Amino acid sequence: MNAVEMRGITKRFPGIVANDQVHLSVNQGEIHALLGENGAGKSTLMNILFGLYQPDEGEIFIREKPVKITGPTKAAALGIGMVHQHFMLVEPFTVTENIILGAEPTSRGCIDRHRAEREVREISEKYGLRVDPTARIRDISVGMQQRVEILKTLYRGAEVLIFDEPTAVLSPQEIDELMEIMENLVREGKTIIFITHKLKEIMRICDTVTVIRRGKTIGSTSVKGTSEQELASMMVGREVSFSVNKQESRPGKTVLKVQSLTVKDSRGVEAVRGLDLEVRAGEIVGLAGVDGNGQSELLEAITGLRKAHAGDILLNGEAITRLQPRAIARRGVGHIPEDRQKRGLVLDFSIGENMVLQTYDQTPFAKGFLLRYPEIFRHAKRLIEDFDVRTPDEQTHARALSGGNQQKAIIAREVDRDPDLLIAAQPTRGLDVGAIEFIHRRLVEQRDKGKAVLLMSLELDEILKLSDRIAVMYGGRIAGWLNPKTTNEEEIGLLMAGGKVGEEVAQG
Amino acid sequence: MKHLEQIHNQSAWLTSLISVLLGMLVGAGMMLAAGYDPLLAYGALFQNAIFQPYDLGETIRTITPLILTGLAVGLAFRTGLFNIGVEGQMIIGSLAAAIVGLKFSLPPVLHSAAAVAAAAVAGALWAFIPGLLKAVRGVHEVITTIMMNFIALNLSNWLVRTWLSNGADSTDKIKESASLRWDLLSQWFDNSRIHLGIMIALLAAYGMYVLLWKTTYGFELRAVGYNPHASEYAGMNVKRSILSSMMISGMFAGLAGACQLLGTSGYLSIRGGFEGIGFDGIAVALLGANAPIGILLAAVLFGVLTYGGGNMQFAADVPFEVIRVVFAAIILFVAANLSQSIFSRARGMRREPHA
Ligand SMILES: Nc1ncnc2c1ncn2[C@@H]1O[C@H](COP(=O)(O)OP(=O)(O)OP(=O)(O)O)[C@@H](O)[C@H]1O
Ligand SMILES: [Mg+2]
């Protein structure tokens, strides 16, 4: 039986057809992958199924019955739940409070807290979603927050769960746990629609995959009879190369030098403890590590967003330790930030304005105090073309772009500034395989132009593929340096977990 | 022109327009229920607000401070701040203008210019305090600006009674040289109290447009308002930005105070409570979607309703309170964004953050 069927769905936005006669049929009890390039229309299609958007054309059937999904409440009543990529939780509230919000169990007009907590505990045990019902959202990890989102849908009786890029924000360990949870859910008879750009994940747990490209359905296939290569070319419409072609690096002078740096996190705890690091011109240094071992704080300290507690940071031999972010950027540091929506973009600004977020007051974008919008938009137009950012035009608000295209816009801006040191934190998070290939090539290109690149990534694949040297961070220090040619995932994993490795490449 | 559309997008225009119509409909309903003839009342209202030169002049005089307080609130909104203290900043503006107008002796044009400038600076400084508290200590501006309103009110009253008069309830008239009245202008409008403040208000509206959407500084102010984290990342000085926004907003409020004092009343008196023009600015900004042109139009509408509503009492015997209800209803409709949901139902689309 079909749990969900969407027929001939069309959805237009100003200047773009996001969904063009899309078909999707999902069997009861399966994990169905939705695969497509950035901006292909996956989130749009799911927002339609969840009642956030109304389709311009097309029909929807739930358990073979035609339905009109007028809003999220209607969707919930039909047993559809959605876990959004950007969470919608109330930070100061507890897990239980967040879960029951809007569907509170009451007794004599008051919220029945005990019953609520019991119910939440029951559901979480049933599906192996271990969370503390009394913890506050702001105190728990991203992975836990995601579980709360899942619990929220289950609490409302969801039979069909939509996951929009749930793994993009998770560490590899958390991804493993999520996969287990998904398997539990299916075992209990739930149906899952799963959006991801990671083909490995699809091969691992999905039954069927539907591919869409530029708003149109390309086809559906059973996962058993396909391969990553085939899926990639189906999605992009051409052969995709998974390996990065790069020459031997020819490192030059030291661009970034970090000396016994100590940085405190927001709670005042030392997150970086006496760390030393060197990145030279013409090389890519990969920064590996389990999330939360001080990587974010290190990058924030280098870019001036966080104060260094002790130690020095030198750029081309000059101290930048106590400079403001602007001064650091102007001395030649580019930064692709970890959190694109929080740091990287002003969502209510046009793409054009976002492309000059640091340089708006310089020629040619300004003349004296006055902005020169024609120049700003011309600049944006060029970047949009160069980096294949899919947007109706350069005046569209960043908010209207698909997640992956927002990311591409940031990368375009930072790479185009042509900095001596490019800091890339999770640069390909949320990008499709075609776009990843493209971004990887641009990073190597920067390196070959003699720029220094510091790449932070939670994906070991990416680190291994791109880096010339790998620094593994553990507990606020560099636990060891590895040579990507001779090391492997196991060895990195060991260092990441705090272990020791015999062969190490000397720093420098 | 596409750029202009962005500042004031189509849906904002529609929201405002529909809300005004709905608000007036609610007023009409009330009048019917109370046994008045709404057509007659509204007819009298508009007729008495614009058709006679004298009324037109008085309406413009009513509109003038509304534009300025609307701009004050709107600019703050656009930069992520909620300035409830416009009322107090305006009082301080009036106070400064009165001091310069009473205590200084300067040649005519210079004197009024000095008084206006003093009011602007005073308003800005009054807003500086909550701005500083917000930027440095993170104290929410709503709380501090409300408290500053009360301090302003009492400070003004105390000074009127002590330094600016001999224990009287009001000061003397300011010197003629400091006045914003211009005889020729008054004569054109049949000796109404219209004054040059309208020019100040129009210039201020244009100034806000240029500042926010044409200058690099405005780019910063807007960016910080929308997303302080990204602005910090981009190297902008978030604290300075918050402080400047607050002060520019206070400056507009101070100018409103100058217009009231140097143009309309000519003297300062003890206030029993808040006049409310500063609070009306919130309504004006909301209806005008925080854009200069929108604020101008909204101020015109509210000015017409206020002044015409006063006359409506006499012409159609409808109490003025009905007009306040219309105000409130309009604002409720804008705030609830009712028209948007009507439209989304009709066209089947809704704006949602990207997921
Ligand atoms: N609210 C909106 N207004 C205007 N255009 C939109 C809106 N939402 C999405 N779009 C456009 O519709 C297209 C499809 O976007 P969608 O978010 O569905 O892509 P996606 O497949 O989820 O991509 P990604 O993998 O990058 O998240 C994009 O070109 C996007 O710019
Ligand atoms: Mg998406």
C-alpha cells in the first residue's frame, strides 16, 4: 500500500518553478530517499506535504485517499510529521515542554506535567530515543535536539515522518545513532521520507529512492539495484567524479602561525588549551576531530570573533591576536563559517547585498558614503554565474534560496575575496555531490594559487581527500599530525578519540 | 525601481491598505450600532479635514509630528530596536527647544535653527542612555525607554515650574525669532497654525531613506538589525551600530518635539500625562511598514482622522472616541496581518522560513 502519493505537483515561486509535475509514491513501512541537487525542489515538495505550502497543481493521496493538506495541523491529523533542518524549539523550555507544546495533556484545566513526562518517556523508550525529559533545550547537543524534534512528531501520532537533511548537522557518531532510530521506527510500522545529499546513507538504510532534478522527477528506483555512481549521475545529469585530482603540494612560507593559544568557550571553560598550529602557503591543512573539541573556538579566535585568553596568532608574521574581525579580514583572512544562517548571511538582505557583506564600504561598491547598487548587483551576478548559485536573480532575498545554494553563495563570496588564508568550516555541509566536487576543486585551486587553506570538517572522507596534512584535535589541543597518503580513517578515528598513534609526521 | 520595491514590498502595501479599510469598517459598524450614520460621519470627517484651506493647514500641522515620531519608531524597527521612548525623547526635544527659545537671543532664522538643532541633539542624547545600556549590558530597550519616558515627563514639569517660569503652570511664549511659524505660510492657509515643521518632517523622511538605503552606514545599521551575528562576522561594530540607531531615532523624536513647541504651541506647560504623539508613532510606523514613504502616508491618514475626527463631533455629533477605535482597529489588523492570511488562502501560498 502507498502511505503517500503525490501526483503531478507543481509549485511556482516568483521567477522559478520549484516543483514541475513531480510524482512521488512512498510505500507503507519503507525508508524512501529523496535525492536531488541543491535547489531541485525537495524541501518545497516536503513543505507541500506538510501543509506549509499549497501546490499550484497536483493531488495528494494519504493511504490511497485523496486529501487536501491545508496546514501543518491538518498534516498532523493525517499522521504526517516533519523534522525541519533548522530546528524549531523553545530554548529555555525543557524537553517535555517542547514536545507537548500545542498538544498539552490537561487535567482540570492545568497541564498534567507528570502524565506528559511519563508519555514522553514511554515513547522515547519504545523507539530507542534516549533523551532526558527534564533537560532544558539550550543545555543539550544538536543531536539531542533533533531527537526532541522527532519525539514531537511521534507524540502527535505521526505515521509518516519527513526528515529534511537531518544528517547535515550531525557528527558521524550521531549519524549512526540516528540511523538506528530510523530503523527502529520502521520496525514499528512507521514510514520515513528521508532527504540527504550523502549517497552512502541512502545505500545504507533506504529501500527506494526518488531522484528529482530542477523541479522534475527523474525517476524512482530500488536501492538494491543501484550504486552511488549511478545515483550521482542520475541526479546531476552527468558523470561525477568522487576523487579529487590534485598535484603534490608545494608549501611556501608560513601564513598562519598559532602559538600556545588558549581560548575559553561561552561558559568560560577552556576549549582550546595551549594549541600550536601552522599553515603554510600552498597547502591545505585538514582539522579533524569530534565535534566539541575546541575546533569552533579555535576558528573563532583566529577570525577575531572570540577573544584569545592567552597565546599568539600570527598572520604572515604579524600578530593579529587582538585585532577586530574587520581588521583581520582586511589583512587577508577569508572565513566560510560553520553556521551559515547565523553567521554567514543576512537572510533578509538580497544576494547582492550579502555578496558584499564585508566589502560594502570599499570601491567599487561605495563611493564615499554612498553605496553603488549597480556595482553591487553586477558583482553578485558574476559570482552567481561563476559558482552556479541557483537563484532567480541577484536581488532575491537570501532567505528564498535553498539551503545548499545559500552555502554556495557564502563560498563564492569568501573565495572571491582571494584571501591569503582561507578558513573553511564544514564548507560542503548540505551540498549535493555535484556541488561538492565543484567546491573541492575551488579549494584546491586556491591552494595551487599559493594560498593557505585551513579546512575544518567532521567528514573524514573530505579531510582525507583534500588535505596535504591532517591535524587531529582532541581536548583543545592538536593530538597529532597525520599524512593523508599513509593514514586511514581508523587511525584518525583513534586520535580523535584520544588515543595515540605510532607514526606521526613532524609538524612543518 | 526594483530596489524601491524591496524597501516597501507589495504585500506590505496591501496589508496596510486592507487594514485601513477594515478598520474604518469596524468604526462604521460601531457607529451603526450606536445609532449614528457612518456615511454622514465619514463624509464630515474628510470634508472637514481637507477641503478648506484653514482645515488643510491644521491637518498638515497635525500630521507633522506624526511623521517624525513615525520615522523615529520606524528607523529603530528597521535596525532591530523597539523604541517605546519616542514620547519621552520628544518631551526632552520640546524642553530643549523651549530653553533655547526662551533663554537665548539670536537673529531670527539662526535662533529657530539653533532651537531645532538643540531639540534634535537633546532627543538623541535622551535615547543614548537606553542605547548604551542595550549595547553594553544587553538591557532590553523596551524597559529602559519606558522608564526614560517618565523621567522626561517629570524633568520637564519640574523645570517649567522652577527655572523656566516663576512657579507658574507654563512658561512665557518663546521669542518670536525662534518660532517656526511663517506669516506668509499661515496666510496661505487662512491663518491656520501650520508651520515650517512640515519641511523638517519631509526632509527627515528623505534623510531616513538616504541614510538606510543609500549609504554604507545605513547598510550596517540594517544588517545589524536583521542579524547581529552575521554583522559581527562581517566585521561590523554591532555595539556602535545599536547606539547610533537609537540616537538617530531619538533625534527624529526630538525634532517632533521641536515642531510641537516652536511651531504649534509656542510655550511649554506642565503636562498631566503623556500627550501620546510618540506612542502614535508606533502605530504610524507599523501601518507604514517602517518605510519612509509608507510612514508619510500613514501619518497623513492618522492626521486626517485625528483632525477631521475632531470636527466630526460637531458636524455629525459622533464622539471622537470612535476615531480612536478606528485607529486601534487598523493597528490590530496590521499586527494580526489579517490581509496576508486572506491572500494566502486565496492564492494558496504562505511565506515560510527555509527548512
Ligand atoms: N519561499 C520561497 N520563495 C521563493 N523561492 C523559493 C522559496 N522557497 C524555495 N524557493 C526556490 O525554489 C527552489 C527549490 O528550493 P528547495 O528549497 O525546495 O530546494 P532543495 O531541493 O531543498 O535544495 P537544498 O538541497 O539546497 O536544500 C530554489 O530555487 C529556491 O530558490
Ligand atoms: Mg532543502
